[in-house]
Amino acid sequence: MNTCSSMHRRALLAAGLLSLPAPALAQARRPPLALCTVGMVGDMVRSLGGAAFRVETLIGEGVDPHLFRPTRNDIQRILGADLLFANGHRLEGRMGDVLERARGAGKPVVMVAEALPRERLRANPDYPDAADPHVWMDPTLWAEAAAPAADALSRFAPAAAQDIAAALAAWRARLARLDAFARTALGAIPAPQRLLVTAHDAFAYFGARYGIEVASIQGLSTEAEANLARIEALVATLVARRVPAVFAESSVPDRAVRALIEGAGARGQRVAMGGNLFSDAMGRPGTYEGTYEGMIDHNVTTIARALGGTAPPRGLNGRLAA
């Protein structure tokens, strides 16, 4: 028998793996599964630990996490994962019970936004026990939120801790560059036009970071119906301030936003559809907009160009879809 083959066989026997059937042996060699609720969290975890973990996302492109209801298959995926990562602060409200079941079963469950100091976060008027969950809209906050994710990955795979620490530093550097681009592009919007009108209240952190007033048709959650009185009030504001554009969101129907455009038009004010923003979901997987960096780059570029700021058509990295 070949000496190398014999040594390999003894090593497998010592590890207790040779007696396993082929599928089980393949399974034993697979990296641990880190399952994330939403794309923004998934992209963060993949950027930090993608070399040492299989990273999957549960809620896909264009799906509203406020309204997402897990299926039986989704629940099996959650309970079968090695680690779970969620945003928290009730973004995944209908998944809360399942995540708690997983935590009770001893699985690590990391709520990345809930690790941020509460005084840094915006209150949630509907749920006093939670904050506004949309913290990824501020790249500086999202860079901080990566720390608990990196810690959990390092605890689960200590051999990869050094690589995860390096990935965290690189992630924060990319987000700092993204933030600087946003401050420049959005800072050029003329003062009267610094009003961002969207479908639901997902951009408060974005507005606070970049000095833009934000107004929305719906509240923090999309569960409530659009209010006619709210639409009429926003139409009056658009006309009075001569705001040039309003914005739809990829995960929210645009009917109410189009009602704003029609209402302003009936009063003699032309308001354009400034574009489709990514709010609670990223773009299509495999595209630049399907990453966190691409998502925010798209939003910044779209808003800046529609409201009178300065941004190149293809964004910070020249990678936005034409």
C-alpha cells in the first residue's frame, strides 16, 4: 500500500470520519452555515466571514421584511443553521418567535442593530421596546454594527479570527469611503430642494447623516395603509417648496408615490419620479446593487442627481447599472 495513502487512512480513522457514508463525510467537511435574515445583514456577514462560512440570506430581493412570513421550509432552514444573524429592532417582526426558538435551542443569534447604543438610535413610535430598525441607511452606524457579527464569527471559528479581524477593518474602510462620497454628492443639493420624499419611513438615519429633511407616506413599518390626508399634506409641501422629484422603493408598491406626482400636477407643479430606491431590500443577487455598498451608492447617486446634487451617472465606483 502506498505510504501516503496509508497515513491518510489512519488520519481519517483517528478523526472518526472513515466510517461515515460519503454524503455524511462531505457534510462533515462543509463550512458552518451562517443564515442571515435580510440582504444587508447577509452582505455584511459574507464580507466578514465568507471564506470560513457558508453565508445564505433568507429574505430575497424586492421582498419587504416587515411583511415577510416564514414558511415551513424557512423555519427548517433557520433551525438547521449553525449561526443566525438578524437586524433586530422588530424589522423581522413576524420572524421573532422563530428566532427565539432557535436561541432557546442553543443556536447563536446575533441582532446586529440591537448591539448599537440606544442613544445613537431613533425612537420607534409604534414599539417603545425597539428603535427605528433602518440603521443600515447610515454607513457609519452600519460599520459599527459589524463588530458583534465579527465577534460571533470569530468565537464560532477561532482559527479564522485573524482573517475576520482583517475583513472587518477592510469593510469599515470601504464604508468610510462610501460615506465621504455621499457627503460630497448630497451636500451639493440646493437648500430649498433638500427634501427626500419616499414611500415609507426608512431614510431617517440617512437624512440625519447627510443633512436632508425626510418625509414619507407610511411610517416605519409598511403594514399600515397609506393615509389620504398624509398624501394631501405631502402634495401641498411639494408644491410650496417646488421639490423636483419624489422616490419609490423597490420593496414597496409605488401607487401612493404616483398619487403624489398626480396631485402635484393637478396643482400646476411638475414633480418627477426621481427613481426607485433600495430601502428594506437590496438589488438582484450577483449585481453591484445586490451588495450593501452598491445599494447605498445607488441611493446616493439617484437622490443627488434627481434633487440637484452632483454625482457621476455610474456612481462612486463606476459600477451602477446604466
